[in-house]
Amino acid sequence: MKILQWLELKIPPLIQVLVFALLMWIIHQNTSSLNDTGSIYLASTLFLISLIISLLAVFKFRTEETTVDPRTPNKTTGLVIRGIYSELM
């Protein structure tokens, strides 16, 4: 548990995403013999959806002129509650 506390807010979320995406790709290359076209299309679609959501979130943070980096809460200028973060109900 102390390791997690030490790492808290040390690695930017974008770097975490890229590292885990690389690890998933490496695991897939070394363990998967399945070359199913449907799986590739599904994975690509889910990747694109997640990329669009991430870009919309970053764009909204930029238009609200606040920081995206959770490691620097002192640079926060406001709470984003519109756009991708608005309530659906």
C-alpha cells in the first residue's frame, strides 16, 4: 500500500494510459493466436470511442482554461461540469 501512496499523483494519467496500452499490445502479441476480423473491428471501435471521449474531455478543460493534470491542483481555475461532464438525467 505504501508504494501506491508514493506513486499517487506522480505519473500523469496520459502516460499511464499509454504504458498500459503498450503492455496490452505486448501481451496480445505474445499470447494470442486468434486473428478474428470481428475482434479487430470491435477493439478498434472501442479504442476510437475512448479516444473521442478523452479528446472531448481535454478540449473542455482547455476551453474552461483549467488544468488537465491532477498533479497540479493549485493550477485549477474551476470545476468543469458542462460538456462531456454534464448530467445526462
